[in-house]
Amino acid sequence: MRFKLLGHSGLRVSEICLGTMTFGNTWGAMGAEPAVCRAIYDAYRARGGNFVDTANKYMEGMSERIVGECIANGGGERDRVVLATKYSLSTANGDPNASGNSRKNMVQAVEKSLKRLGTDYIDLYWVHIWDFATPTEEVLRGLDDLVRAGKILYIGVSDTPAWVVSRANTIAELRGWSRFVGLQVEYSLIERAVERELLPMAAALDLTVTAWSPLGAGVLSGKHTATDGAAVDSGRAQMVGGRLNARTRAVVEVLTQVAAELGKPPAQVALNWLRQRPTPVIPIVGARKLAQVEDNLACLDFTLAPEAVARLDAASAIELGFPHDFAAADWVQKLTFGDMADLVDRRRGGGV
């Protein structure tokens, strides 16, 4: 396992993140029993991983409790792990202030997370989703206060539009507050919409991208081919079924071909496609069974040749839309750069 700096910070995290949404059985079949969770955690740590991601909403708090038990096994384990959790989603029906991005919910949530996790600090605290109600300044100042108090060390933002994140980091930089250093988004061979705005923003602002659902809810494992998701257990059927269409089946077909040629499982190939993106990405890998995490971590044992990456790129390509496709058109490039259009390198730092 190799390590990367987390965005514009000095914090080093492993190139694969362990996602623990499946830690616990509160939500039924989509989760794992505590003993299995512990085995999954131990297998991840044995491969050298140090980046563990959870949330206060996962399994209604059970995930945090199990993660807390895993990192409290002595020998300095807590200090060796980069522990990330989140707040924003509703945790108490009937209480309007037990949800959203407000300072009140933030303070309540972080205190409860600290207790469940059995620690006195959280390494990375994510805004789980933007609520479009709380003022940006309130969110940023609240998070900065928690950093200054030592209860959290770094902050990140998940499932939020690019314009919100860029505005927030600009405000934070101007006011001397803590900036977001990480961006968590859905990203996979079958979900590439983040390439339009979010990934270019992350590259420009030096945000590390972590990708949830890197296997498209299991579709990219190559195991799910039913058009209605009926072949999947009930806990995942709705999510998987919504992703099975003509486009995704075509992507899976090419993925399966590439995997067969390499003698590797499709899931490992899909994870390596993410790991080899032009904008660096850290896949968040979750599991309900020990064998699943062991199989997925084996993606670290090889890389994809440029030709394989190109085939997967072509099969899963999306339209970037306006203004990207417009600006890239040959005639627009000639209007922009004149008779030098064919000689100018449009990448930042390029030349002629």
C-alpha cells in the first residue's frame, strides 16, 4: 500500500480507503456482523491501509461503534489510523435540528461521534451532503472552531456542487479558516458525471478525491446482469436495479473482456481504472464478507496498461456538455488561438 498527501495538507493516507457503511446489522442484509467487520478491518490493516471512513448515520451509529472497537485494540492503533466520519444526515425523527449542516447539528453530531468511536479526536470530518439552507460561513466557522478545539484535525466535503466547494474554500482562505482538503463523490466506470466540474475543481484547488461506490453498487463486479436487479439481495436490489441499462451493460461487457484478457476479476480492473485516472482518486472499498475485501485489495498487485485504460475510457465515455464540448470544438479552438491552434498545448503550463 502506498500513501498520498490528503489534499492541501501534510496528512498521509493510503491509496485505498476502507468504507464501513456495511459495519453492523441495523439495516439488515446489507450489513455484516461485528466479528466479520473486525476480520475485514484486520485484513485491510494487514495490507498496510490506514484510511478508515464511516459516518454517524451508517447503521444508525452502529458502524461508528464497531470502528471504535477496531481502533481501540491497543499498541497505538488509534494513532496509526486516519479516522474519518461525517455529519449532516438526519439522526432523530421529529427533531428539525438533528439534521443538516447547522452549527447546532454539527456540535451535537461530533460529540456523539466521539463517544461512539471512543476517541477524543477525529482526523477528517466530512460534511456529508450540502443542505442548501445553512449559510456557508456558518458551516466553515463551525468546522474551524472544532479544529481549533482539537476535536477534529481536517475537514472535507461530500456530495456537494463544485461552485459551493470552490466558494467555500475561497472564503476560508480569505478569512484564515480551515479549508476543505478532501472531496468525496460517487465515481466509477458507470458514473463519470463528476468529470464535468467536480474533478477539474479538485485538481485546481488541490483537493484529494475519494470515490464512493467505485464498483457501481456491485454492477462492475460483473455478477449482476438481470434487468430489474432481481438477482441481487434485497438490501442492494433497488440501487443495482436502477443502474442496469443498455449503457452500463455495454460498459460491463468491455470491462469483462479486458479482465478476462488480464486474468483478473472485473472488480479489480474497475478499481484500477479509478486509481489510474489523470486526477488522482482514492477508491473507498467496502465489504460485507472478508473474501470481498481481500479480493478487492488484490487490485494493488497490478496496474493497467495504457491500451486497457483507453478501451475502458472509450466504453464509458460521457458528454461533458456545455461549455466543455463547445470550447473543445476545432472551430472554436481556431477562433481562440488563430493560426496557432494546432501548435498550442492547452494544458496549464504547456507551450508550443
